[in-house]
Amino acid sequence: MLNDSTKNVVQTRIHHLLRRLFISRDYHSRCDGGYAHEAWAFALTYGVVTGGGYKAKGVCRPYPFHPCGFHHGQFYSCPRDHEYVTPVCKKYCQYGYGKRYEKDKIFARTARILDTDEKAIQKEIMINGPVQAAFTVYEDFSFYKKGIYVHTGGKETGGHAVKIIGWGVENGTKYWTIANSWHDDWGEDGIISYCTALAFRK
């Protein structure tokens, strides 16, 4: 389980790793999807540089796309259905960062697929930190604000990859604490409590 201070540290340190992994290499599906295991294989072999939110400073390659809609009191216009063209991978750090691209790289030490077993996932988080998960997203997920998310309606919109950073129980309902990549004004500062029954539904 994570308390508020731990949640903030985890959020700050690893918030954008998945986005960096999925847009790192031309042979992945990039902005049109992809396979998590291929992204992790890339991080093992080639490494990834530090990333951050749109226009972030203090990182090698900030996320290249601005948020869509209203974020922190500002409106951002986006392509229909968020169909961005995948940017060319630039193998240099942003101006003013102060570190060379190759020297900034972080390499994954190991990557494996876990069983869909609650205790095994909890143990992995306790020993090695956050784990990646993928699930089907429905329209109502976009409108999540707080509490434990349970799908109630709307069409399927596609697959999505997230980080599981903890877990808990509220009023008898088990949930995973998940860090999403849809900016910190989505959900509860970018965090969602996701009902575990949904995660393991066959």
C-alpha cells in the first residue's frame, strides 16, 4: 500500500516511462498501440532516456504532445480522435538539459510477464516497484474523477497500458492504485483506484 508521500515520489519519478517506451522505436505501433513486452525488450536492449510531461524541463526528451481539452485552466485543441502522427525519434536531448543523449539512457534490468495472481502482483510491487498492466478501456473511463472505478457504460474504445503502484480495500471492495498517463488533472492527480475484480475478469 502507498501513503500520500510515497505516491508523490513514485508519481514524480516514473510518471512518463511508459509513454517514452511506446514512442521510442519505429517498428512499434507507437501512437496507434503496440505491445508492452516489445517496449520493455527495447528498454532492455537499447535503453530509454528520461522523459516528462509536455514542455517539461530537467529531462532529456519531454513528451511531444500537448494535452487535449482543458488542463489547468488552459484549452488545447487536438486532432479528431487524438490521431497524432508519431514523431521521429530524436537522438539528442532538449536544449539546456546539460547531458548527452547516450549518457542519459536508463536500461531495464529485467522484464517478464506475471501471472494474473493478486498476491504475486503485490509481491512484485513490494520487491521491485510498480508493474505495468494493460486493459480494455470503455468510454466511461475517460470521465473518471475519484473513488473506485467500475465500468458502468459506454462503448469499448481500445486498449490502454498503465502502472500499478499499489492496492487497497475500501468498504470491502479491493482495488489497484494505478498511475495513468493522461496528465495530472485526470482522475485524482493522474491516479485511479481500479476495482480488482475488473482486472482479473476472464
